[in-house]
Amino acid sequence: MRRPMFLKQLVLAATTAALASVMVVSVAAAQAPPNPPSRFVGNIVVDGAPATAGTLIEARIGSATCGATTVFMSGGEARYVLDSPAADPVGSPNCGADGSTVTFYVAGKQASQTGSWANYRLNTVNLTVSQAVATPTTAPATPVVTPAAPVAGNSGGGSSSPASVTELMLVAAALGLAGVGFASRVRKS
């Protein structure tokens, strides 16, 4: 007499495990990571000479500032590395979308060159400013952090990759089928 009760409990446990696995997979798929930024690099020349180290560089898309960094010296050249974020309704709604024109400002003066926002390649834009820059503007009190370039195949930060979602689904299916198989064997005996 206890077998039907045991069988019901086993089927209920297997069903609950399968549903919980599906819910975990759904939540993992819904929490997609944000789009990566578009990275711009190059050298900076102001009135024919390298820009001063610490000079502020801004990237603007329309009137929105979409990334800032400072000049650093490397091998006698004034260089910059700047990440311009992708459009994000919360943090940067007017920023990067594929093909957006990025205008650069060196110490508040517009550079002669512009870039095209694309987060799937490294964008090299060497900047020149023909107008005299009186005093270099230094970086804000809080440092601008430039994240490392994304590495292909790196899921980073513990987010679920497609492989782990597939693995979760396979485990859930295996648990469900094992529970049903066990229940049918118990029922037959």
C-alpha cells in the first residue's frame, strides 16, 4: 500500500527538479551581459607636438560624453586608450551603436578626426588638434578606469555561457528521465 504513495512522491520530486532546472536556465538566459564598449587607440599631436601627459581626451556621440581618458607617454609619443560604452538605457542611453560617429575632444578642443563606433574591432584613430591648447585639462579627481579588452570565449564574471546553459538542460532532462524510469520500475514490482 505504501508503494503508490512512494511512487507519487518520487514523480513529484523528479518533476520539481526538472521544473527548477528549467527556471534556472530561463533566468540565466535572461541575464545577458551588457554589450562591450568600442575601444579607440592612437597617438595625439597638438600643434605639431605630442600632447602633454595627463591631458583629458573625451569621446562624444552627439552631445553626450561617451568615454574619457588621459594622455600617456609611450616611446616619446603621446598615446591614448579610450573605451566608449554601448548604448544602455540606464547608464549611457545616448552612447554607442554600430556606425555612430564619435567626435574626439583634446583638452576641450575638437580634434580633426572622428571615429566610427564598432565594438567588434580595435579602432585606431590618430588625433590632431591644430588650435593652440593653453593649459592641459587634467583628469577628474576620480580616475577613469579602462577595462581590459574582452577575450574571445571568455564568459567573464561568472555569467552563464551557452555551453553551461546546455549542460544544465541536459542534467535536468537526465534527472527527469531517471526519476521516471525509477518510478516505472518501482510500479512494476
